[in-house]
Amino acid sequence: MSDSEDEMIAKLSDYLDDALPQAERAEIARKIESDAGWKAAHAELAETRRALSGLHKAHAPGSFTQDVTSTIHKRSAGRFFARRTLGDRVPFGALVVLAVLGLAVVAYLMWASQTGSLKVDHQAGSAAPGSSVQPTTPP
Amino acid sequence: MSELERSLLRRLRDRDERAFRELLEGHRDRVYNITFRMLGNRAEAEDVAQEVFITVFKTIDTFREESKFSTWLYRVTVNHCKNRIKYLARRHDRDRDELDETNAGGEGVNGSIGGPRPAAPDRALEGAQLEKLLQDAIARLDDDHRVVVVLRDVEDLSIEEICEITGLPDGTVKSRLHRARLVLRKKLQSHV
């Protein structure tokens, strides 16, 4: 390959990459218009670039993420990406809400119950038949 | 760097497994496409792409946010590809030597990453044939030239990004790009 051809391709490559100053770009555009050699080389180079950018985009296999995390799991001796009963993350927030709701239900049941220990017995000491204790009279 | 990217990085540094899955989902196809175009073989590409993400998981603390995260990720990708190309070349040489010793005068090992040439060159510039022809031509470039042409013409990254990824000066990237395009142009010409 001659130096002039090498230089021509370099200029055309920069031209296609839009990496030339305005004046030089205009000069190359003029050469492409007027010179058959430049015109052909430009067309071929542009076609090569078009073909390269038109290559189909290869997609990673569907199992890729699983494969990567499994490998990390193995190599880290189980420290990372272990399988968990509750999925990837233990839903601590949801568990706390459930626990609070459960406690509230238990508290309500105890309060509402006749014998619940949380119920305030307003009648204590007045007329409850079973609860009345006869004062013992000293001998 | 966007706030979203910073947040993802913080979580990655904390070894947040969900963050790592997000990273994988967001970048796996692009990384795989680069490894596939660099290596020309799906099995090798998948293996190298996996190693890229494992390296990212292990070494995320070394990313100092002096560049975009994607730039760092592609640098890791390119380095892994170059290492694999060297490894495959060494293995190919070793296999060929062994074959020469045991089967002097026999058929050579097909070391072409892209596989055999298309059987019908007159129709090679159409569809899948052109794809195969180009992939074969890319695989025959030396790795320094292959990197720049894949990043620029296949992945459409800017020259500046390629300089950051490869650590090469602007002029070197451009001259390698010119050279690679010239070789590819000649390959295509010879099949027209």
C-alpha cells in the first residue's frame, strides 16, 4: 500500500468520524466530489462502516445472570448469592408490620374478653358474686 | 455520573446482591456483544463475559469514579478479551505443534475464530453471509486493531471514550482505526 493511499484512507476515516477541522473537512468533501479515486475509496470505507455498525447485536443467553451469580456463589464458598427460603432478601419491613398487627389483635382480644387481663374491671370490689370475699372475723 | 449510578455503586460496594443483579441486567448484552465480536465464538464470549462481571463484583472497590462506570466496565471487558485472545493463540500454537509432531503432513488445525470461509463468495455480501464474512475478517485482525474497530464501528463509542478505555492517545487510536478499516475494506473488496 502506498503512503498516499494510506494517507487518503486516514483522511477519509477521520472524515467519516467527523474528526476533522471545518476547513479540512470541506477540502476532503471537494476531493470526494472531484476525484474518482477518493470517491471510490470513500464509498467503500463508508460501506465497510455501515456493514460493521449493522452487525446484529448479540444477546447474552437467558441463563447468563443465573450463571454468573452461581459462579460467584461457588467461588465465595457460599458467602454470596445463597438461595434463601424467602427469596433474595428477607422482607424485614413486612415482617415488622405483621408482628405489630398480630400484637394489636392479641391486645384487642385480651381487652375485649370478659376474663382478659387487660380489661379494666370497673366493678371490682362492688357486686361481683364470685369475687366477693367474706371478710374473716377475728376470733 | 448520575445520582442513580452513584447509588448503584454504593450498593455494589456494600456487596448488595440485588444491585449486582441490576448491573448484570443493565449491561450484560453490551458486554456480551463486545466479547462476541472480539472473540468470534459464542462459548468463549459467554465465558469471558461472565469473568468480566465476576471481576467487577470482586474489584468494584478499585473503581475510583475518575471515569464513567461504563468506561471502567468496558476496560475490564477489553482486558479480559485480550487475555483470552492471547491464551487461545498460545493454545492454538501448542495444539498445532502437537499435531505436527504426531501427524506430519496432515491437515492443519482450523484456528480461525470465525470458522470456515463462506462457500459462495458471490453471495457473501448478503445477510448472514456478510455477517459471517465480517466476523471472520474482524477475527483476523490483530487484537490491538480489533479492539478499536469493535468499540468504534460496532459499539459506536466515541474516540475519546476509546482513548479512556484503552489508555491510548488519540492519534494511536485513530491510526489503528484507519489501519483496521483499511484491512476490512480490502477483505470485503476481495469478496465482491
